[in-house]
Amino acid sequence: MEQLLNKIEVYKNEINAFSVSDTTTVEEFRIKWLGTKGIVKEIMGEMKNVAPDKKKEAGQLLNEFKQFVEGKYDELKGSADNGQQSTANTIDLSLPGDPLPLGSRHPVVLMRNRIVSIFQRLGFAVAEGPEIEDDWHNFGALNLPEHHPARDMQDTFYVQQNPDWVLRTHTSSVQIREMEKGKLPIRMLMPGRVYRNETVSARSHCFFHQVEGLYIDENVSFADLKQTLYFFVKEMYGKDVKVRFRPSYFPFTEPSAEMDVTCFICGGSGCNICKKTGWVEILGCGMVHPNVLSNCGIDPNKYTGFAFGMGIERPAMLKYGVNDLRLFSENDVRFLKQFTSAI
Ligand code: PHE
């Protein structure tokens, strides 16, 4: 009897430790323990060696053991049917998954989205165009005919294979493409990358990003331009920011202006960022030149419009406290992962 008890104990341990693996299957378990020549059968046979007064107790024990083995077999079969046991590395579906590394938005994109979302609320739609442009869209149509001195305002990259192609120096080329479509009125925003042949340093780069805006309709006036930009500035830099327009020159607008806001670092009292002037220039603007409208097949006697253009990097540098323009294009993850704003 003692012996029988010990045996059952040993078997139970073995069964508890059993798991399905590459080399043992549920069927093998069944054959070993419950088969016609299996261990359960064999141990049942030991009844005959048990003293008569212990037979009842032994019978109970053996029955319990048999049920125990059958229970284990059912359990193994159940998990096999659920498809969870086919390999040694049973997958625990309740474990949390490995987190995927999540990127963050680029600060230039964050700033672009902010600018775009403000104008979208005024009904501006977004348009994009090619970065390799022909001379007409980048210069000619914008009232900059060949040999016009103002072409030197922007140092241009030309494409070797085709003397008519340039890397666009501003997104004004997209304004031309929109006007050429002939669908009026136009209320468009053109964000994009532009290229200029400038030495790469902390403050200038051979490519950067702009957002330009264009509004063409009947009776659009300079007052509309000012009101639109006032709204933008208040949304972007806060209600207390002051604005000033300075007369300027762009071949594609007449009159032209540059717009300054009170320095958002020092509030106008003068600091290094605003070079002690209290003002920071943020954009160029003006009324679309009648020649530009005619170049695009729009009647300048019927339609007028305004345009504006601003860089994205500079406001992004000021907002996020970035002091070197090159950081934006070096793709250093340690730099990029610091910007986690929602837009
Ligand atoms: N295209 C000009 C630039 O790149 C900006 C601008 C756009 C100015 C529209 C006036 C009107 O500097």
C-alpha cells in the first residue's frame, strides 16, 4: 500500500510537469498514460497485490488517480483544440504587446500646421506644387522677366540638365499654378520647401520652408490684406502683439510691404533676437501686381487680390528656443523627439 501511494505521488508529479512540446504531443500523453498498455492500466493491475483489508482504500486511490490523469488529458486536448499548443512556445495572448516606437512631429511641421490652421478658419484652402520649377512659374509670370535685376534678390539653384529649370526659390510659383487654373475666386495657402544658394550656417540654409497665401476676387483691397494678417498675428502671437507695415518692394506685388510684430521674446523692449529694435519681421505681402494677373489670364480690371509669404523656420526657432537652423535638417532623433505637441 505504501509503495502504491509513493508510486502515485511520483506519477502525479510527472504528469503535473508535463507540457506539450515539439517532441511530445497530446496523443503521446494519451498512449503513455491511458493507452491499453499505458501506466494507468498497469497500476490498476497492482490491485491484486494489495492486502484484502486495504483493497477498498486502494481502489479509491487508484480511481482518483485515473480521474486525475483523464482530467489532465482533457485539459491538454482542450488547449490543443484552441490552437494554442502547436509549438513549444505557447503564446500567452493576455500578455501586453511590445510597444511600437512612436515618432513625433517635426517642429517645422508643427509650426506649418499652426499657421495653416489659422488661415483655414478664414476659409483658405491648401495647395501644393513642384519643387523643381520652370523659369516661367518661378520668375517670368511673377513679373520677373529675364535679366530683371530683382532676380538677384534670391540666389537661385539652376538644374544642369535643363537651363529652363530651377529649384523654386519661393512658393509664389504655386500661386501662378493656382491662378492659371482659371477658377475664381481663389483663397489659397501654399506651404512648401524652397531653395536658395546660400551658405549653410546657424542662421541661413540652402533650403527652408515657407507658407504663402493668395486671395483673388472682385473688390479685394489692401484693407482686406491688413485685416486678414491682423487676425493671423493675434491668433499666432497673442492679443497684445502690435503690428507695423513697412513699405517694401516685390516685383509681383504693388504696393508691397513687410510686416513686423513686436518681439515675442522681449515684448518690444529690445533684446538680441530683435537686435534691440523691439520688432521682428515676419512676412512680406502686397497687392498682386496687375501684370501677374494678366500673365495668368485673369482680367486685372475686374479682379484684384493680395498675397503674402512667410518663412516657417524662424518662428519655429523662436517658439521652440532652437538656436541653430541646421538642427532642423540633421535628423538627430535626440533633437526631434523633444517636440510632442498635438498639432
Ligand atoms: N515670395 C516672397 C519671398 O519669397 C514673399 C512674398 C510673397 C512677398 C507674396 C509678397 C507677396 O520672399
